Amino acid sequence: MFFSRILVCLTFIPMTCTSLGLAQRSEPASSSSIGGQIVVSGNGGLKEPVLVLLDHSGSKKDQRTDTDLHGNFEFHNVPKGSYNIRVRLEGFENVNYPVDVPGTAYVFIFLNGSAGRRPAALGGNRVVDIRQLTAKIPKQALMEYEKAVREIKDHNTQRAIERLEKSVQLAPDFYNAHLGLAQEYRRTGRLDAAEQELTRAFELNPREGTPLIQLGEMYLDTNNFERAAEVLSQAIRVEPGSVIAHYALGRACYKLSQYAEAEQAFARALLLDKDFEAAELMLLHVYVRQGRLSAALSRMDALLQKNQGNSRNPALEKFRSEVVTALANLKQGAEKQK
């Protein structure tokens, strides 16, 4: 009887916190993550990280991060709303790329050379991903791709899809176009088609984890947790430094009740990004599911202490009070057994 009461107590806490918005993105949540890649080549690609800004429409506050040398970037804990991803790189046209949260998990940004600097690349003055230089992409396919990027910026989704479809018809080995087409298919709910495009993109570029990460997140969204865990594990082998891949894998393992594996994934995400609050909160859920209430409480206290100078977090404070109550009930039950 006492053991049953413990299970009830431990089960109640994560369910309550999910309703407060502390759980993973596949459930109602107050924030999401956005990842992406900036496509720039010429002279071997980026020489140094590029600053990327994420600003909220009508707000003066923005988030900022730097890409790696492959152009990859990630924003975490992004509240719901409409945003612009802004990129300013000398010698290239400025980019203001609109995204919605939730709804946009990954974006692919293609930079064009400005009038003041025309880097030599396939297609004359167009800047092309270095991976495409050996693929013999026809000029018309590149033009359709660039037009599709502009259609996406203008929220002309169906027209963008038509142009991307034409691009891959003209150039079946065009990795960038397959990836962009998958993103637009996913945005419009054509998940089977998105899956095919992501699979093709990975076949074309097996050293990039992006297609697998997007596949894994798509499987998470459709509650196919076993397939998500399989694909995301593969993504991590390809791209072990991806915070999003580790976090998404943790979510899949959590849903499969594989708590040891989930703990490892969330801990790795935090090692890569110590300020990734969503991974921190999910790690608390794992501890509670494992019955490690003292460890959860200790970590909560550290998190609250770390953020005490910022605004209060009522949801986390409520979560803490529930854990404290559960611990007190356990102690009281144990004393009765004596």
C-alpha cells in the first residue's frame, strides 16, 4: 500500500509540471528551439563565426548567437511569436528571414553576394554551398532555388514549393533544394513527402546531421518515439556537437520510459550549452521519474539560485514545492513503517 502511494506521488509531479509548460516541445510548452544553417562558400567556406540575430516583431530585445564554421546556429528557449532571423555579413546582401514559433524548427538561409563583392562561384555572382560545386548544378536550378528563398521570405509557401520542386527536377542531386523542400512540405503538413526529401538529402550528404535531426523531430511530433530515437541516435553519430540532436533524443527516450538514456542525452545537451533551460527542466523530470527526488530538489535549488537575479519562475517554484511535499510524504511513510 505504501509503495503504491509513492508511485502515485511520483507520477503526479511530472504530469502537473507538464501542464505548467515545463515539459518538452512535443507537448504544450512556453518556448521552443530554432536551428538553421547559413549557406556561404568561396575560398573554403566561413573563416570565422557569423553573428545571427533573432528579433521579435515589434520588440527592441533580440537573441543573438554565433554560427560554427559550417554555418550552423541554434536559438533555445524562444517564446511563442513571430520573429525575424537577421544576418549581416560584409560583402553579402542583408537577410531578414521571418519565422514563427512554434512552427519553424529549422531554417536554411542562402546568402547572395552584394554589388560591392561578387565572389566567384558556380553560377557567376551567386554564392553556392561548397558541397554543390562537384554536383554540376544547372544554373536554372540555382535560380529556382534562390527565387524559392525569396518566396519563403514573402510567405508565399505554395509558390516556394513549386519552385523547389522544379529545382530538384532540374538537379536531382541538389542537397540544398531537397532540404528546403522538406522544410516547406513539413510546414504544410505533407509529412510523407517531407520524409522522402529528408531521406534523399541525407543520402546526398551523409556527413551532415541536419536531415536526420529534422526527421527525428518530425517523428517526435507524430509520436513515433522509437523511430525518433533511432534516427536521432544516428544524427548524433554524424554530428556529436549538436545540442538540438541530444535534446531531441532525450525527449524520445523520455517518452519511451528509457530514463537512463534520457538523462544522458539531456546532460550532454547541457554540457554543450549550460544555459539550455529546456534541457535542464527535462532533466528534473527524469530525476522525478526515477524516484531521485533529493537529486531533483538539489538541482532545482541550484537553478533557482542561478536565476535569482532574473524574473521569478512561478512554475519551477511550484514544481519544487511539489517535490518537497513528496519527499515529506516519503519520510512520514517510512517512519510509520518503523
